[in-house]
Amino acid sequence: METAATGGVDTWFANPGTTELSLVAALDEVPSARAILGLFEGVCTGAADGYARMAGRPAATLLHLGPGLGNGLANLHNARRAGSGMLNVVGDHPTWHRAADAPLTTDVPMLASPMSDWVRTAGSAATLAGDAAEALAVAGAGGVATLVVPADCQWSPAPGGPLVPPAAPPRSAGDAAPTVAAALRGAERAVLLLGGSALSERGLRAAERVAAASGCRLLVETFPARLERGGGLPSPPRLAYFPDQAAAALADAGLLVLAGARDPVPFFGYPDGRRKLTAPGTQVLSAAAPTEDAERALEELADLAGAPPPRAPAAGQAGAPPAAAAAPARAGARPELPTGRLTVEALGAAVAACQPEGAIVVDEAVTSGVAYHAAAARAARHTVLSLTGGSIGFGPPCATGAAVACPDRHVINLQADGSAAYTLQALWTQAREQLHVTTVVCANRAYRILLVELQRSGMAAGGPATAALTDLGEPALDWASLARGFGVPAARAGTADELVTALRRALAEPGPYLVEALL
């Protein structure tokens, strides 16, 4: 625990058990450590993901044996796809007790491996500090590291003191800029697809310079880990989720340049057999891999393309990180407040109009969030965190971790009702820690995305099995009551006017708040 603190880990999202009690006691000996209880391990791993995305440094989880880790794997998958650095410490039976095959005995490293970049089981108390230092080096570079610690390695005396984990090496910008610049000069229809660090303010402004100099079109990857938006920042459209729409956006691209993004593929395989979203014959080049410094690569590319020097932000535009809250959005830029019927368009406009300067918007709204993103380009400066790995139940925990990392910023969790039910226990942690998170539950009473997929594929959508497996209305989840049961004040909105009123109240009060938007 001291080695982790030396490596900059000051926050532990934990749900420990008997085999971790020595580690829990050790946390009391580390004054800088903050221990935050999650009632479900998926809350712990999702919160650590949100913390890492916003803090820019790893958080840690403390989990109980294989079943505890198993409960957290879904959000570990999202974190790994996002490149969120994380240290998972998982307890295990004493080394001499494993052969007894006690009820909780599992192959913990096997469970951890698919969702981790580094896995190790500690061999003794003497090696534990060194194991932790190696794990933190991986986490510091944006990887998920899982250290399994048998109970006897925890309670046995350890020689020496804490170690200092090696600092992560600076990210390289690669050497592709000259090749890409030459290709852009010869391309008539080029697209620059942005992801990773290219979606920071610095990256977006550099990409804007590349587009101005080369005439290329800008797109953002479908599910960015972290995207800066609003307040006058460049706001390229996102690549669509549905494969036919995404393929149409890329159909005329003779050249696709990737900057911090992966080569786009369909989210799922469909009967048409499509494996890639680019058209045959499209040349694909990478200016920066997701693990490279896309900001610097884009700046080098802009200079080589002959772009003019970066311009200073105009009056009213964002010129500082959102946490500084230095500049409001341009006058008149915010969407108008909606009135009347509560549609997904009205919901999107209401959130975009009400969100304060520097808000963090955690998006797991699925089908209900599309209209928000169109409206939010004109909103005040904000940060968007999205569902990178597709494993649902991400939003409430990620919002929790983001609020811990940035207590001076408002967090808005734009949340589908079906996926919220996976990790609603995060509300309790928000209440206990008094985190400033406003959860907007988009209550359409269905797994709407499945119904849309059925309609788009031409499959039957009216049978009893389809209804049983997609409908959430019988009985309807009472989100306002559920929130209050976890200690979070709540309101229900059935019109656009009621939603605006509820949002204004939620954002003005300290602590968490939930708004159930009846769509």
C-alpha cells in the first residue's frame, strides 16, 4: 500500500472480504489513501475507470477472490478499451490453503487475464512491494494491471520499505507525419478519424489546422474515451454506430488517416459479412496509434501540411482546461430551452442548455443520447466520457469515479434505464461520498437498442419472446423511488418543462440527484 501511494495512487475503490482484511488494515497506515466502498465490484472497476480518465493517473481497486473479480470484469473490459490505467489488487486464499479446494477457490489469474494487460500472483511478502511497483508501471502507462495477493503474503512480515515505481516513459508521436502529409497532398477525398488524445483541446485544434490546410474531412471515433466539446471548440461529427450509416460516411474516402483511433470496424458481425467500414480501395494510414501522442503527431502534420500557426481562442471561447472554468460559452450559443412534450430531442436540448461550464457528461444513454450530442456542440465547454467497450452498466460507476477525481466539476450521467439497472448500487456510493453527480435516467421502459436492431435486420419483432426479452415496463422500474432508497434525492419529469426545472434544481444543490425522464 505504501508503494502504491509512492506511485501516486491515493484512491481505492473497494469491496473487500476476509482474504483482504490485512490489506484493509494496511490502508489505515497510509494517511494519503482514500478508501471508497462500492456495494458491487462492477461499481468499483467502473469508478476506477472514470477516475483514471479524468485524473490522468491510475486509481486502484481492492476485490475479493475470483468471484469478486468476476463481478467487476465487465467494466474492466471497458477500462481496457479506453486505455484507463488501473491497479487491481485481488486477494486469494493462503498459498497453503489452495489445495483444500475451499468453496471460494478459483483460478484468479485466469479470470483476470482477458481483461488485463499484466497479471501476477505474489509469491511472498518479500516480493510484494516489487510486484506492486511493476504493476504500477503498467497502470501508469495506461494499462490494466491485476496483482493477486494470497492472504499469507499480506500478513507475513516484509523486509525493507516501499519502492518507487518507475515513471512511465513519455508517449512517442511516431514518425508517420511526413508520409501522411505527402499522402494528404495527393488525396482528393481524405478523412481524418480522431480518437484517444487527439480529442483533447490541443488535439482538436491541431486537427482543425490539418483540415484547413489539406481540405480533409474530420470525424470522431464512435465511442471516445474522453472528448472535449463545446465553448467554441472544433466539433467534428462522430462516426455513426450502425454499420450502414458509418460505411456511408466513409464511402467516398480515398484516404483514411487515423489519429489516435483504431481502423473502424462494425460493432457486430451481420449476415452481409461486412468486416470493415471503409470502402474497397480506401488507403488507410496511421498518423498516431491509440497508445501514441496524437496531439503532437497532429501538430507536426499540420506544420508539414502548411497550415497557419495556431490561432488564439476568440473571446468567449475555451482557452483553458474546463476545471479552470475561465470562459463561458459564446453568447447565444447554448441551445434553447425546450417546452412541451418530452421527446429524446427535447431531452438532449434540455441537458445541453442546462449543463454548466466545465461539466463532465458520462454518456450511456444508448438510443436516447443521439439528440444530445447534436445539441451539445453549442453548449458550454464540457468533457464527454463514453462507453468504449460496449459492456453496459458503465455510466453510474464511471460518473462516480469522475466526480471523485474532479470534485470541483459537475458530473451529469446521461443514462439509459436498462443499463442503469446493472449498477444502480453506484447511487449509494454517490450518496455516501456526497458526490456532485446528476443522473438523468432516460426511461423508455425497454431495451430499445435491441428493438432497433430487430427492425433494421428485418427480423420479426412482435412475438412473445421478443416482448419478454426487450420490455422493461411490466413492472416499470420506479427510478425516483430506487434513488431515494439509496439515499439520493430524486424527481420525475414527464414534460420538457418539468425536466428543465428538475435539472436546474439538481445542478444547484450539492451532492447527488437523480432525474427520471419519462420518454
